[in-house]
Amino acid sequence: MSSLTLSTEQDALFEPAREGAGPVHVQIHGLSKRYAGQQQEALKNVDLQVRRGEIFGIIGRSGAGKSTLIRCLNRLEAPTAGQVVIDGIDIGTLTEGQLVQWRRRTGMIFQHFNLLSAKTVRENIELPMKVAGVPKAQRQRKVDELLALVGLEPRQHAWPSQLSGGQKQRVGIARALVHDPELLLCDEATSALDPETTRAILALLKKINQQRHITIVLITHEMDVVHDLCHQVAVIDRGEIIERGPVWQVHSDPQLETTRQLLNPQHQALPENIVPLLTPMRQDAASRLLVRLRYTGQGALPDIGALSQRVAGEVTLLFSAIAWVEGKPTGQLLLLLDARHHADDARQALTGIADQLEIAGYVTGY
């Protein structure tokens, strides 16, 4: 029997996260931030760990505290309380001079590119090394290397005004890598890009993570970014971390409504035309049983062939919201079973076909 046409084959650029993440790279202890004149804290007692070599996503709505948090990770913002410890160094204890040196080993990618319009692609990438006093020959070698990495060799002498948004962000990524950082911070790096360009930039970040073993921390409000790129995710709301864990786990079984809306807005969805027809009890002999099959990455697969072997008669697929996250299926299927089926026999027949089985009720007149 053929399985549901939601392929388990993953794009090679978005393979499941590697097993065995390294030791803790970034440790955040009790981080709080209140801006002058504000009654409400932008961050409230945030605790997080990011392991070396992983891609850690922080997702939340606008105003949730994402940008404040990531700016505290390189002390562009000074927290009101708490610690940020990176590679065992409490960056809050660094002097201004030490902080300048430390920041050179921490790359930052911004939403709006921040390129100098009077300098070419090549010159924009070279500039941080020039400011740091790196010898010219060494600068040129590094720029050549990074142009090849981000795929901009043919555009190296172009001006920023001649570049697309995706090309500008590639320049920003190359510039963030000039000092061979071990930590890369991304502040809404794809939010100004169209979906196709976003996917290309995510693929590039994934390649950089895999080839250079760079730890990446990114903030975003886009579920697809977390879904396609990250290994771990934390959800921030009103300055507090409300959920965290492996992406597949948080995506498949969000515990709070805020998380459900951000990561899996169709988690509870019923088709609008079905809602008025749904009743908890069978209304007549033609009423059909509506079942919800949930997939939470625990091992069950959305296999329609196996399903058809277990239940007799007509089976109608009303709704499908399945996503493959780190090689695991997450989401739900809504099925209308033949009118001969009742809740008890359907529950018995479908046990084990999904990670969770829910009898939603009976549909009359469909």
C-alpha cells in the first residue's frame, strides 16, 4: 500500500540535526532588562543554555523581547540583572577594550544589512579587518575565501544598490565571518526577504554551521525559519521564556496557546464547513465519525496505506497539516470514516496508527 504523499525524504540542505551536541557554549543566568522610563521589564529572569555547534532559535511576537535578548548576548545592551557567560567568560565583567576584542570573535547578522553604499561588496567585507589592523594580503585572502563561501564572487565589485536583498544579506553574512567567529548571532536575518530567498539564506547558514561548526543563535518571528534551520527553540513572550526544547518536540506538542499560534497555528484546526455539522453523538445512520490523528515525532508515520488496511469502507481525508521537522512527522490528519464505524471500534482499529488518536465527533449531512 502506498503511504500519504507527504514524503519522508528531506532536502539535503535541511538534514536532521546532528546527534551529540557539544558542551555548553552560551549560558544565560537570570537575565533581566528594564529600559529607563519603562515600568515593564523587556526581559524577566531569562535562563537559557546553548550548546556548542547547535543552531538555537528564539521565537516570539513583535515586542516579546527577542531583540533585547540577542543584543544582550554581545552587550550591545547592558542587562539590568543577570549574567551572560560565553565560553566560561562573564562578558559583563569585560572592560570596554576587552569587549571590543571579544566582539570581533562574535559575528552579528542584522535584518537590514547595514552595508556602506559607497563601498563595493568586496570593500564592505574587508572593512572590519581593515579597522582591526589586519595586514592587506591577509585581508585579501580572507575576502576571497568568504566570497566563494557565500557565492558572490561574480558580484564582488558591485555596489550595494546593484544587489538584491538576498545578495545584500550574503554580504552581511560574509562580513560577520571575517574574524572566524565561534558564535554567530542573527537578528531577524531573513524577515526582509521573500520566501525563496529566505530558503537560500537558511541553506547557507546551515552549511556554515555544518562546515565551520559555528554555534548560531537567531531570533525570528517566522515559524518556517525555526522549522527549517534550528535544532533547539525557545519561545519568548512578554520578556519571559515560556517553552523550550528540541524543535520537533515543541513544534509537535506545544504546551501553551502562544506557542501553538507561533509554531503550529493549525494544531487544533477544523475546516470551517465541518464545524456546524459536527455533533458529539450520532444523529442518524448516515452520520460519519470524524477522527483526528496526531503525529508528535514519537515514531508513528502518516501512512494512508496502513490506515486503509485497518478500517473498512470509505475514508475521506478532510484536512492535512503534516510537517517533517528534524526527520520526524509532526501535525495532524482529519479523517471521516465510513458511516458503519462507531467510536469504540474506530478507536480499537486505529490504535497505534498515530502517536495520538482523538474522536472528534460525528458529522451529519456531509
